[in-house]
Amino acid sequence: MPSVFGLGVLLLLRPPRLWDTLRERPELLDATIEEILRYATVLQFGLLRVAREPLTLADQAIRPGDRVVLHLPTGTPAGSPTPTPSTRTTPTPPTT
């Protein structure tokens, strides 16, 4: 079974420019770890959740008690440097 650590190392080494960028800019380490955890999750088929309150996602009404599957590799957190969730990127440092 693959591990996130192993997949993360592979992602940094292919292509080598990602590893080189991280070595040259260590301030990107935290954002890189977050991106690896988002992109290289071993939970490719998502997590089952049950809605507690009504909400709407992508114009789809979700009622309390409805089951929802979260597909982690396609999600992008608010403010993420990843413009396209299905591609990996070298993160940029957060602005404060």
C-alpha cells in the first residue's frame, strides 16, 4: 500500500525542478507539504459523510441525513495556490 510520504518524495523528484525549487526556497516547505497531502492522498475514492444541516453545493441541494462523498484529490481549499485541483504545483508562499 502506498504511503503519502513515499508518494510525496516521488512527486518532488519527478520532475527534478520541484525538488530544486524547494531546496532554493525553503520558505515553501509548509505550502509544499499541504499540497502533497492534498494531491497525493492515498484516499483516492473519498470519504463518506452525512449532512447535518441543509446546504447547496454546485447548485445541488443537500438535505440533513443525505450521504455525501468527499473526493479529496479534486478538492482545493480556499486560498490554495493550485489553480486546477487535478494538477500538482510548486506552491507559492502565502501572503500575510
